[in-house]
Amino acid sequence: MPNSELWAGALSLLLLHHETGCAHSALHAARLLDQISDAEGVDSDTRMLCERASTRLSSHERHHACPA
């Protein structure tokens, strides 16, 4: 199971992306979510949720860019 720092990092970046529209935050959050979904001990529902969120963030990153 991923450690709490990995979860906190993903959530922090997700919120930053939501609050600012920063595409870099979306991309980094998606990468962390991919790491979480690939980790041992993650149940299938959590894995699917992380994969869905990662896909959505990666797709959003291609269509929206902030000036950062």
C-alpha cells in the first residue's frame, strides 16, 4: 500500500490544479496517481479510481494550459 506522503502529494497537486488550472500540477498528479495504482496492496476499486483520475488529468493537460 502506498505511503501517506504519496497520497498527500497527489491530493495536493490535484487541488492546486483545480484551484489554479496549472497543467504542470495536473501532469504531476497524474504521475503520482499512476504510481499509486501500480503499487502492491492497492485494491481493484482504488486502482480503477486512480487510473480514471490519472487519465482525466492527462487528457485535461493536453487541452488546457496555464501560463506557468
